Amino acid sequence: MNKLRLIIKIFLLMNVISNTLEINAQVPQSVSFERVKGFPSDEKGIAKGTSASFAGTADSCLIVAGGCNFPDVPAAEGGKKKYYQGIYAARITDEPTLDWKLVGQLPAACAYGVSIQLADGLLCIGGNNWDGSLAQVLKIQLSDGRATIQKWPELPVAMDNFTGSTNGKEVSVYNGEYLFTLDLQHPENGWTQVLTCDNEKLGQPVSGYIKDDFHVWGGSTAKTACKEATLHIEGVRFNQGQTAVPAPTDDTNQPIFLGGGAAINLTDSTLLAIGGVNKDVFLDAVNHPKPGYMTHPIEWYQFNPVVSLYDGTNWRILGKSQITARAGATLAKFGDKVYIIGGELKPGVRTPEIFCMTFR
């Protein structure tokens, strides 16, 4: 009898170890980067790089649309921001080069919207331009090498610098004031207001789904005449209410602010997050502006270089690289790879560099 019990215990232990190894094998442990040459160039000024573009995939192509930069006079010298209208596509191959082609136009130039990857195209939600915030929702697909645009139900309120994600069944968007969802099985029914939040409007948070729960991290409130700007560092899980969830931490165990960064689901239970501004540098600049703030070298701003992965319980650090130390970059997933597109290297300075991340 004792021998039988021992055999059963050994079997159960081996099963636990096997399951643990299987789970760990499915969760990336590290990340590598490859520079991908090429950036859209058909619109004057866009080749200098953009931030806050729409991006995703369609028909085995990478898609980039809209975005903004300061192509002529630098922002530090009072230059005017330019918004772009083109929709660009580049066939994804095994070569480290993207051959971008202008395949269509957005209804209006815009940036700072939310990109949602669908099974058959890219959903572009909200954004802004010189005329203000937008409520538009557009689905971009490719047909015979050209972009086709389908209008979907507009947001109940115009939104920009907000966040959104999908679990394949619904889309959620959030800006601190409102949380709206859209049923992907019946998009014609329009957006549902899940709740009106007590928070103030949040600028540039990030989000993703863990299983069927929508999660948000980061974002900042604006400074007003009555109060200083604040940062939301910890995250929140929405599931019949709001539950606090942790932020990632750096190698000194300090929480990382993901505001201004980018996030994307690797699987339905893992979320990748990169970039974002440094919480201390950013908050001091907003609340106590000083002359010459935009003239410092890139490293002075200390944008977040950490690549983090969240599994619904804990954050794991996959790597650390200046490649991902950007704000306003856009992520696009194709197969087991994630592309980092554009973004700011420092306030006002965009990059045309695109990198492909591979996970091991």
C-alpha cells in the first residue's frame, strides 16, 4: 500500500512539473529586435517619422495610416505640427525591408486614435487633428492592392489620446471619463456606455484584455488653474466593477509609468507593454515648466526602455532596450512577431525607424 501511495505521489508530482513546463514554454522569457528598413514617404514630411499613427495588418500586409510630426521647424523652436492622411501598406516577407505603397486616404488627416486589429482588417477609432477631436470609426481592408474604408457606428463622444483593445468578441475604449464597448457580432447596434467613471479625462493610457477582462494602465490628467496634473501608475481591471492591478516595476523595484507607451496582446492571457515617458521628468515638466525643456538630449528624458509582459497576475521583464524607449509608438502583431512603428524619441522628435520583436 505504501509503495502504491508513493507511485501515485510521484505521478502527481510529475504531472504538476509537466504542466508547469508547458505553461512556461507558452510564456515568452526574452525578446530580440531586428531593424526593418523602410518607412512611408509619399506625403511630404512623413518620411521623417511619425507618432500616434494607426497601425495593424490586413491581407499579409502591415498597415500604417495617419500620424503626425514636426517636419519643418522643430517643436522646440515653435514649429507647427502636421497631421497625415495617407493609408500605407507593405507586404510582410522574410526580408528585413518593407516596401511601402500609398493605398488610400483617410477621410481626414488625423492622429492619436486607437487601432484595433480585427480578423479581416484594421479598425481605426477616434483621434484628432487641427480641428479637434474625432468620433469616427473606420474599418480598413485591402482589396486588389487598394484600401477600402467602411464606416462603422461613431463613438458617442469624440475621443483622442485614449486607449482601447479587443478580445475578439467586443471592443472596449476608455479615456478616464467613459468606458464604451462595441459588440463585434453586431457592430450595427453601436456603442454601449458601460459606465461613467469618476475619474478625470486621462491622456495616453494603455490597455489590453486578459481573457475577458479589460485592463488599463497609465495615463495622466491635465493641469488646470485649480490643480496640478496627476499620473495614474497602477492599473485597473474592469469586471462588473473596478479592481486595482499592479504596474510593472524596474530593476530597482520602482513602478513603471506606462503613460505614452504602447501595449498589445500577445495571446488572450498575456499583454505586452513597451515605452512611455519617465514619470518624474514628465510630471515635473507639466506642473513646473522650465525654459529649454524641449532642448535636452534624448537620454535626459529617460523614456521607459523596459519590455514588460503581464499574465493576469504578475509582470515579467522580457528585456531592456533603448529601441523601445519611445512615446507614441504603435504596435502591430503578425504571427509571432510584433512591429514597433515610429514614435517619439524625445518630446517633439519623431523617428521613422521600425523594429520587429521576436519572442523566445
